[in-house]
Amino acid sequence: INAEYGGFYKMDLSRVGPICAGILAAGTVLLGFKVSTVRRKLKLSLGGGEPGDEIFTATRAHSNWVEYSYFGAVMLYLDLKKGGNLPLWVHLSMFLFTVSRLSLIYGIFAQPDPKKKPSPFRFFGAVGTYITGLLLSIALFVA
């Protein structure tokens, strides 16, 4: 928030893309560290285990995160190209995309057993990722 404007505060949205990209990059490193920690604990240098195993859950969470992390680069590109002057819907899409990714990963760890119903966090995280990912793809075409 940088200036008072007509009784409301005008928000500086130019940091949304870089912050979201930073969260996605940090998530890649942290989830990779989680996989390494579980591998060390299980004395397992390679392999993904069976569905429901701790190592399987950790590697799938990391893999799923990485599959969509490139959108962090998209967000950063959009922000840098436009100097932070993007429509509100693009900034909102960036924010919701990042929240969706966090929700999905939380959902994977909250309910790692594939025989049980998936966590609602996982469901809403996946749906949010698809919707906001499509919106960000559209934003690239019009940027």
C-alpha cells in the first residue's frame, strides 16, 4: 500500500509476480529437501516406493510442484515486460495460482493414501491451478 486515494488505499501490485515466482522457486527447493530427508531416513538412494509410502508421497508432491513451477517464470516475465502495470485480473490470477499450488501440495500430504478420498485441498488446488493457469496463458497472448 503506497498512497491514499479517494478514501481507499491504492495498492502497489508490481511485486505480485516476483513474490509468487519466489514462492514457487522456494517450494521447489523445500520439497526437494523433503524428498532428500525422507530418502536419508529410509536409506533409499533411488526409487519412488509404492503409493501411500512416505517416499512416494514426497516425490509425487515435488514432481507435481515442479511440473507447474514454470508458471513462476511466466509471472516474472509478465511483470517485467509490463513494469508491473498489468490488469488486476492478471495479478489476481498470479496470486490465486500460487495459493492453488500451495493448497494442492498441502492436500497431497494431508491425505497420502491413494485408496482414500482425496483431500478437498488437493481437489481445489488442482481446479484452481487449471483455471488460473489458463488465465495466465491468455495473459501471455495479450501481453
